[in-house]
Amino acid sequence: MGLLLPIQTSAYDQAGNRVMNARLSVFLANTTQPVATYNEPGLSTRQAYPVPARANGTFPTVYVEDGLYRVRITDASGMVLDQIEDVQIITVSGGGGGGGADDPTTRFQTGDIKDRYDVGTHQGWVRFNGRTIGSSASSASERANDDCHDLFVHLWTRDGNLAVSGGRGPNAESDWQAGKTITLPDARGRFRVSLEDMGNLPSGRLFGGLFSFGTATTLGAYGGSPVSQITLNEMPSHSHTISAFMDAQGAHNHTGVTDAGGVHRHAIDYSLDSTSAPGGTTRASGVGDGGGATGQTRDSVAHSHTFTTSSVGNHAHNITASATATGSGAAFSTLVPFILVTTYVKL
């Protein structure tokens, strides 16, 4: 925020006459690269370029960033009236030890980002909110003012993915003069993360990251999600073990007892000398009751019979088992604890 020219600085022609319609231009030393000039030390209000002389032929106060410059004064037709080389601007710090508010090593430059505990506009800065900036002749939604020139050029040059109203022209300056707007990067609800490479080989720390736009080495790329729901493809390959079996018991028989059949008859074979009836009654051989040689029956009491099944050899029995599904598939938060502030970018 150095003072380049004081009030009442004037331009004169070779005859010593004050030039009433003179223009003042500032360039980086030994170049023709224009440098922005400002009306006040805070460098928030940019002057017209070149700086026009007042009606009385004097120039207004001109402030610039600290640095080494070339100053050129011309008349309205562009004829050079004066040119001063290697103008050194160094702001004196009031702290004595450096690092004060005017220390050039601590001041912000165009394109620098900062967080501020605030929600509104901030002099010399615009919010990183995805709206647009442009000149006072533009229809920019975040800021339409000539002090946006340097940031407009910076963003236009550094990030070719930022949208320019009406499409990009041949260069940033022509788009600025045409009254176009450029879209600010959108930091709303997003963390800022460093690029993977930054002049070095990619670190690989963002490998596999979910990008909605760009890649890990693209300026302004963005991605991520505040919540996540695990899908089948995101789960590690795995299986569930189910163990179920029945021991083989070897070849065996089964024994049992029938249910009692109640009172009933059994056939009698006459060839038997004597028979003990199931109820304990004895019948002599050859004694019949008119039922024939065989098939004769005899009254009895209720009783049951034992039996043995045939062996089927060594065998086992099949068992069917199934696992019960569990889990609801609900999404979970991926955000670390946070606090919300406003992010600004320097004009």
C-alpha cells in the first residue's frame, strides 16, 4: 500500500506548459505489464487505467503495492511526456521489527484466500460463493466494480474452467473491457484441500477420492459427500461361514413297541400240541372250535408286540441351514467436527 504519487503532481510538455488531459500509467519495472493503482492505502478502490489528470492538470494520489515500477505520463494522444524508471515503493512499517500491518511479507495479494468470522461483504475482498464479478459496466452478481479488475484477470488466467459470460474471448483484458463477468469458485459448504502435486510429483493422498469435477491435480476441482451409504462394491470381499452336520451312527437297527391293539383274535395252528393263549388260556392239541385246520381264532386280552426294523447301513441325514440378513443400510456422516465461517478472496 505504498504511496506512489502525492497530490498536485502534474504533467508538463517540453515547453514547460502544464498538460491538462495527461494520463499516467504504471508498469512493472523494465516491462510493459500494467499495474493496478488505487485511491487509498487499503488498496480496495481501484483507479481508472491509465489514471487521468484532474481538470486542473494535476493527478490524484496514487497508491500501489510495494515493488519496483516504471511510471509513464502521456498526453491524450499517447505521446510520452515523461517516463521514470525503477521507482522503488517500500511501505514503512510502524512496528519497527517488521511483520506489522504494512509489512509487504504479510499483506494479502490478489487471489489470496482467508476465512473471516463474518457473514457479509468485506472491503477489498469478495466472497468465494460461486457468484460473479466484473466491471461497473457489467451485471456481476457478487460485485460489479472496477476494483474487481485484478481478480478478474487473475481468475481468468489461472483457471480456464471458470465460466465467463458470453464465452471467453482472446484474453482476460478484452473480456473485462467488454463488460463480461467471471464466475467465482464456489467454496460454500466445502473444505479446502491442497492440490496433489503443487510443483512436485502427486502425493497419492487423494487417490480414490470421489471427484464431482476435475482430478486431484486440477485447480478448483471439487468432490466428496457429507454422508455416505456403503454399497456392495465398497464392502471388502468376504463370506459368512455356516457349520451344520449330523454324526453318522453306523449300521444299526431300531427297536420299538407297538401300541396296544385292544381285545382281538389270533390264528391258531392245529399242529401245535398246546398253545398258551395270549391271555394265558391253554388249549389241547386237536381241539377245534369249528374254525378249520388253520385260521381258527381265539379270544384274547389287550396287549402289544415288540419289533425290530431292518438295518439300512451306515448313513447320515441332510441338514438345511440359512443365515438371517441383518443391517438397515442407513447412510452415515463423513464430516469431521467443524465450525462455519465465511471465505473471502482478495480483489
